[in-house]
Amino acid sequence: MASKTNEDVDSSVVLTPFFDGADFEYWKIRMRTHLKTEEPENDGELTTTEMKNLEAKYRQDAKALSKIEMGVSRAYFAKNNCYL
């Protein structure tokens, strides 16, 4: 089977990180980022407009972080202490 590169993946699609049984710490960091794409909860202190703005910023930040992580190899992650 041919391997895929980042150019082969539609950047608008958020893929759930797959754990293949190796390098749990790397997967855990990527999974945390993926879960941040979910909408934050409103505890009742924010107006509807404030909540929509917060949700948009939250998703934007998570998507940016996810793209950065997708562009970095596992070797770079380990070498540069990205697991901290």
C-alpha cells in the first residue's frame, strides 16, 4: 500500500489520531489537541455572542496546533522534547 503524505490529506478534514500501540506519549498529545476541537462548555456566565466568539477562537487554535503537529515527525517530537 502506498504511504500518504500531508499533501494527500484535505486540511479541512480533522482526522482522529490513531494509536498503533507505539509511542503513547506522542498519541496522547495529538489526541488532546484533537479533543480541543470540540466546543467548550458555557457555565452560564457568557452571552450567546461571547460564547460563539469563544468557540470560534477555540476551534481556530486547535486547528492551528493540529496542523503544526501533523507537520512534525515523531523523531522531531522526541528530539525537541515536545512531550513535555
